[in-house]
Amino acid sequence: MRELLLDRIDIAILDTLQKQGRISNAALAEKVGLSQSACSRRLDNLEQSGVISGYHARLSNAALGHKMTAIVHISLSGQFEKSLSEFEAAIRRCPNVLSCHLMSGEYDYILRIAARDLEDYERIHKEWLSAMPHVTKINSSFALREVIDRTGMGIRADMA
């Protein structure tokens, strides 16, 4: 993916889309001061370059019955390419994993997991996490309260 040089209009488009993902092209064009066709071309360019990686509805885990968030640190038996790829393929299949990051430092991976309750997390731990290939250590912490969960990043004019 190549890095795209963004101008103030691109930044305005991205900032607007992060706040109003369902905005029409006509309303977006008006908001950023472009014609509809020019705005559409800009959007196409931002999508094709990978700056915009997709569109989605943001769902509430709590409203769907998953009121618990667990932060899980995973250690593998080694960071060999085969071990990493096998673990990553397996973790992608676990539907409760919201995010997974390969880390530097003490643990190899950090996961964010949604669970209905402690009993559900125990099930996830037994059926999924403990069964993952090459796992030697699992350290779980439970979120008491969500303070911030951004889906987008702050886009500033100095990024252009």
C-alpha cells in the first residue's frame, strides 16, 4: 500500500466520513466544497489507495448481549513464521475476538475479546484460546468500564 499525500479536501472528506459514514455523496460534496463528480473521484482514489479500507455499521457489543470485554495476552512457544501463521489462522476463526495484535515485549499477542459474562469467557478460554496452536501462556484481564473506544483517528490539517 502506497502512502497517499492528502490535501485539505481529502482530510475534510475523511474527517466527515469518520463522523457521518452514511452521508450521501451529494451532501459530502457540498460539505467539502466540491462538485459531486469531483467528490466521487476523490472517494474512489481514497478507497483504491487503501486510505479508506471499508465501510461498516458500528454495533454495540452490550446491546447484543456481550457485556464483558477481556484483554488477553498470549505467549507462544516461539516466534517462528510457522508458529505465527498457524496461530493467526486459528485466532481468525474465533468469533469473539474483536482485535488481535502481534506485539513486541513480554507477550506475543494481545487480544480484545467480547463475552456475555464470566461463564461465557470461560467457555471461550477452554474451547478457543487454550486450543490455539503453540500457546504456552494466557493472561486475561477484564475491563471494568470503557473509557474511550475510537473507531477513527483524529485527522489534522498538518497531515497534508
